[in-house]
Amino acid sequence: MKKKILSLMLTAVLAMGLAVGCGPADNGQPADGTATTTDGGSDASTPAASTGKRVAVAMPTQSSERWINDGNNMKEKLEALGYEVDLQYAEDDVQAQVSQIENMIASGADCLVIAAVDSSALVNVEQQAKEADIPIIAYDRLLMDTDAVSYYATFDNKGVGTAIGKYIEEAKDLANTDETYTIEFFMGSPDDNNAVMLYNGLMEVLQPYLDNGTLVCKSGRTSFEDTCILRWSQETAQQNCENYLTGFYADEKLDICATAFDGFAYGCKAALEGAGYTVGKDWPLITGQDAELMATKNIIAGSQTMSIYKDTRLLADKCVTMVQAVLEGAEPEINDEEQYDNGKLVVPSYLCTPVAVDKDNYKEIIVDGGYYTEEQLAE
């Protein structure tokens, strides 16, 4: 790996400490929803002296609020440390992301951070990076079938599924009830390893209730293969929900939409409204992930029940510390060396902890934590 020489100014910044774990955040986000600098770096208004190093960040899409925030957070924190940042979005176009990464390599990137559109399509370009001695950090989506990846920064993806499952279990008192509840599943993209892990965590909690009849899936679609939605498409989730409601719930209400993403929850909401469901009357429990601004507003309004809060500021902090360590030739903090086998190696990872939020706790976790303001949520 390339030897790195940091300037005295960067050393001073490091002395202030970037080693922020995935705990509560102190600083908030401005009204546009992008995150401000937290404890994870210097104030961007007083940037560090340039290190002469370039970090290339490849993000999947700007169609989801969370990826916009992820990219902005990381760019701000890396630039505050004196790195030049090349941030690009592929808009869920696999070939576009391949081309972007090829250009990043050709432009002299010293480190690559990749949140893949489809990691199976990146194997060759990742090999190019390895041959050019450019380290790769996988960001929130594991890079599969490659030995070119050095580290992985993510949330506990199986834990996300477990948290969603536990929320459903407790909200419906599944362990004690004599009631039967109908449920349909909307799981993540089949080309995203995180989606499989989320599904596994969810089903560890809910499968016993499907087996004993407490939960009934009238469509019969309970396997990952039957419930996964390519590219996390909101439109497909809506179509699936519309089809389920028409085909299986003409004479009986759907009680639970177990979705793996806020975008899926929006799609289910639209389908339910179209089928005549009413919030506060016959509206089902709807889960989600990412606690997007719109999702949080929907939780307040009652049209979404819960979401998994994943503070992207904290994930960006952790990834930045990994970049820093890699460029210094040091070892970053790791808390998992077992779960994330990509087919070529078990990737050393740092897992942040997901938190379930609903109408009862969103103020304490999201507003008091500075992620969104009351004003943003009232708009």
C-alpha cells in the first residue's frame, strides 16, 4: 500500500479526534436535510491544509434521500481533513457506476469508497483498483466476490431485520395473542447482500408465528426470492401491494405490511389509499428503514408505523476514520470479523447499531438527536 505522509496541520486535526463510534450525535442538520459536521471532523469553514490525497466516493443513486445525505456527509468530513473528494452518483445504472469507478482510478484516486449499485458487476473494476494499489472500502453494501476490498462500514443489517421483526412481534403481542393477523412482505434487492441479511433477521423472529398460524400470508409469498424487489424500487413495491390487495384481500383486510425500506412503505401507502383503507380505521401496521424525512412525517401522521433510524452522519464518521487509517497505513477500528463473507474473504467490518423509531420515540431519538428539526417535520 502506498506510504502516506501527513502534514502538520492534518496531525493537529487528528489530535482533535475523529474516532467517533456509532453513538448519539450532538449536532443537527440544516433545513435542507443535509447533515452538518458532527464530532467527526473539523468545521468545514476552517479546512485543514491539503494532504494532496484524493478520495473517490461512488454512491448508487440520488433517488433516495439517505444516499444524498451519505454522500454530502462524507464529502464534508473528508474535505475538512484536507482530502480532495470526487463524489459521484450512478443513478442505479450499473454500467454508469463501472465507468465512474474506472475514471476514478484513472484520475489517480488514493482510496475508493464504494456503495454499489450491483456489486457483482464491479469485480473487474475492483481488480483494476487492486492492481493500481488503491484500497477499497465498502460502504453500507458489501462488495461481493472480490478480494480487493479492505474494509466494510455499515449498520448491523441482520440487526435491522431483527428490529423490524421484534417491533411487529411486540406491537401485535404475537407471543400471547389469540388473534390471527394477515401479513405481506416487501424485501430488498436480490443483488444487495444487506437485503438477504435483513430478511434473515426478520424471519428469525416472525417464522415461528407463520408456522403456528398467528401470522397468515395469504399470497403465500414469504421466501426471499418471492418477496425481493430489484433495485429497491418503490414503484414495484406499490404494484406488488396493489396486486396482493386485489387478489387476496377483497374480503379481508391486510393487517401488516412488513417492508424493508421507507420507499416500499410509500408504495404500500399509495396502494392502500387506492384500495380505500383509512388511517385510524383499518390502516395496517407498516414498517420501514432509513427514517427518511417523509417517512418520519408519515409516522407522525399515522400512515407509517415505524422505521429503522440509521444516522448517516455516524456511518460517514466511521467510514472517514477507515479512510484515514488506510491512507496512514494504520488499522481502523473493527467490531465484526465473522458475518460478512463476500465469497472471497470475510471482510473486516464496523457495524453501527440500528434503532426502531415510531410515534412514541421519534422526538427523543430524531429531533433531540438533531437529525431533523421540528420545523422540518412540520413543513
